[in-house]
Amino acid sequence: MARRKTARPPRANPGLRTWLILIGAAGNRQTLRDGDVAERAGIRSARAVARTLGRISALCRAYGLPALDSLVVNARTGRAHSDASDTDAGAAREAVFDFDWYAVRPPSNEELNAAEEAAREEGSRPRARGGSRSRARRQPTRPRRIKAHVHDANEFPKGERTRNVGDDEAAAEELAPKTRTRGGPVGASPPTAAAPAWRVAKCLLALRDQVNQRTPNRKKLSDGTIGDVAHAARTSDHNPWVRDGAVGVVTAMDITHDPGGGCDAGALAEAIRASRDPRVKYVIWNRRIANSSSIAGAAPWTWRPYGGANPHDKHVHLSVKPEKTAYDLTTTWAI
């Protein structure tokens, strides 16, 4: 009788194995020796483990995440894997310890490779005077202090109410099966018990602050966060249906296209898409949409035609994920 073959489960690549080892250590507030990481991840040489950690470091910088590789120390010297000072490395580790790594999807080997290539290209550019390029690149990206003002249910401050009719209707309908319990009802009227107060997701406020600091004279005619009555009658991320306790949270923002004022919404949309920021749900610009997850047979983060009534040629729309670890993460956006 022929022996029956047993199927072998797929093996994770060394980069993913190292990532999982490090987030486990972060949860236990531990540091690890590079040799122990190599042994547990199945990496055979010191050079290979250094490159793997470098790829993880590049990915964390690209996504605006704390420096996960800072948890690894050299077994011989006791110094952190990065070339940061002991003080900087300590601050980086605290940021890693305090971050919810299980709210972030583990990276694929392709994403690690892409981050490494992007970091290599960045490193080949001329260095500005007055600082160490390697140390500057390895500085951890820390969350910015953002105060989200809580408004009464019937309070709509100037600049928050979006004027963009039918803004994300087609996108919401496409995602309807996935959002039934995570941002409001689908194919039905809005909740009967509306939130008594609302606020904007902190990560979106951080993005708007960055854009305003970079382009202080930009026009804001199509800016907005909170939806109008038409938005409230349907599923939309402009509605404060995501709940943070008793407060509703708006998880969408529109930013005006004003290239004359320095704010090119097309460039902003592409930078957000290219960064693959883990907070992003989808971005819409100029009759195209890019989702952070696979949808309609398309790969994540690829542009697809957007057939909604609003062409989004006067503003870029950004929706973020309905989990608090995403919508209130205020690390710097890669724009």
C-alpha cells in the first residue's frame, strides 16, 4: 500500500518570521540578541540577519511605524542594531513597546523588498549639511500630539462640514458587505440613536496639519470632514458612526486640490497610496480609487476606475480604518 503524502504548511520567509519574533518581544517589553533572532528565524549568517533587520527598519520608516529593529542588540557590544545613541535607542524601544503591533498587518516579502529598495534610493541622494544621514533616517517616528475637539451633535464648525455631494457613495456601496458592523448600517437608514457628540479621527487631523504647514496659503473650498444631511441618509465615512465610547468619530477627510497654492491633490493621493500607510482604508482622486485591501479582483493599493457621481477632481478623499489603533495613530504621514 502506497504511503499517503501529507501536505506541508507553507513556510514564512525569514523577514516575516523575524517580524513576528520582534512583535512578540515588543508585547513582552523585551530586547533580543541578534544571534537569538537569527537562530529563531532560521537565518544562518550575521550578514543575513543584519540585512533582514535593515529591511524591517526601512519598512517601519516607510509606514511611519516605531523602529521595531531597535529591540535587537549586538551580542558582543550590547548596542542596539541601529547606529542611534543609547538615549535615542531607549526612546525608540519605548515607542515600540507602547505600539499595538497586532493591529498592523504583517508585511509580505515583496513589501519588505520594496521598502529596502526605497531606502537604498533615498540613501543615494545628496545629503544635506549639518547632520548624519544614517542617524537621521533611523530616528523613530513618534506620534504627534493632536487634540481632537469634541462637538455637540448639531455643531458643525466652519471648515469641517464637507460640501462634496455624493462624495464616497460608490466606495461605500462597494464595501457594504465588509462594513455592516464596523462603521454604520448598510443599505439602511442611519442609526436611530445618533451619537450625542462627534469628533474627527486624530490621524486625519495630523494629516491636515501637515498639509497646512507645508502649504499655508492653499485654498480650502472643498475641505471637509463631517457629512451633511445627504451623507447621513446613507453609508459614508463622513458620518460619525464609528464609536469611541459615547463619541462618534468621523473617519474621512476631503482636501482641496489647489496646485496654485501648493497643494496638488493628485500628488498627495499618490504619496498616500505609495506609502501603504496601515491606517488607510481607501483614497479617491480624479475618478480613481485605491483600496488598502484586495477588492473586486484587484491587488491592494492599485488604482482602479471610480464611477461615483462625484469625480473627485476638485479634492482628494481619504478614508481610514474604523479601529482606534488606526484612526487615532498620529505618526507623521509620508507625504
